[in-house]
Amino acid sequence: MSLRNALASALQLLRTERGLSQQDLGGKITSQHINLAENGKTSLTTDSLDEICRSLQVHPVAFLALMYAAHEQTSAADVLATAQADLNAMALLNSAINAAPEKKPHPRVAKAAQVTTAVQALKGAGHSRVEIAKVLGLSEPTVRRHWNRPQP
């Protein structure tokens, strides 16, 4: 079963279990979009899924457990046990997770900052551009580019 169809099955199951119509799940999501999701014609964004789960009064993890149970033709308990084992193996089961992802510079930006730091350090030690190029294994135009940059 495709994930889209598994999502449709879980959504339809929970909605009918709660005795709700597609219109009752509304809010910011149109009943047409819910109809398309229940018929496997569209997927849901994480924000839409969260809003639907609020309307259904079910935790999104419970919804996903049902969805993956349908997808894998197993029980929600098996899906949750697997998820728990995975999180436990990564030592993340009882860890608090930051709400916002850590902002990391692009690898090229980080590398350029390292080069600038190295060039500036050698410049400060009195080396010429040619000497710095040889020491760092860089071309002279690269050293020239980093020569007047402020240190990161």
C-alpha cells in the first residue's frame, strides 16, 4: 500500500471513529482538500496534518502510527515499538530536542572562513602573499581574495 493510501485509510478511520464529517475537520483546510486526502489523491503538509489531528483530538504520532500500520500491514503497537527501539538505539528517546534546527553555514562558506583565518594569521606574522600561497597550498589569486577580508 502506498503511503498516500495509508494516510487516506488512517484519516478516514479516525474521522469516522470520531463521528465527524469532512466539513467538521475544516478550519484552515477545506473539505475538498480533506476529501482528496481521504481518496489518496493528495498528501498533507505537516501543518495540515497537525491541524487535522487537533480536530480529531489525536496526537500526530498516533495518527502516523496508524498510517504506517496500514502501510506496513501491521499494528500501531508494532510501529510504535519499532519507533521506540529506533529512538532508544540513538539515545534520543528521553532527550529533549531543540524546537529550531541549528543553523550551520554551507560547507563552502565554512571552508572560506577557515582560509581567511589562516591567511590573516600568516599575514599578521609578516608573510607575503607568495609565501602564504606556498604554505597553504593555495593560488596567489585565492590568497589575494582573502588578504583584505576581515576575520570571521
